[in-house]
Amino acid sequence: MPPLPKRKHSKARRDWRRSHDALPGIHLIECEKCHALHLPHTVCPECGTYRGMNVIDVEGEKKS
């Protein structure tokens, strides 16, 4: 027979154990040019800039 607990663990003890299982919130930063929120270290999907430089032409992609 497998080992079994001698007594029931309380709900508080169960919840304390699970307190670190929650997912962290997504960290977003504001774009310097268009002020839209995006992930850090990525190109802004709204205006196509990265660290103040225009990297991709988003206007041309939206018209297509």
C-alpha cells in the first residue's frame, strides 16, 4: 500500500503551498513614438519603431 497522510491538511496549508503557482503579469512598456503598449525588446507593432529608429514600414503593410 502506498504511504498516506495521517491527517487531512487544512485549506490554509494547501493554499500556502500554492501561493507561488500564480502566473506573473505581463510586463509592457510604452512606445516612445506612438505611446502604444508593447513587450520590451521588441519592435512596436503599431508604428514599427525600435529604440527610436524606424525598423519596419507598418503603413505599407496595412494598406496591402
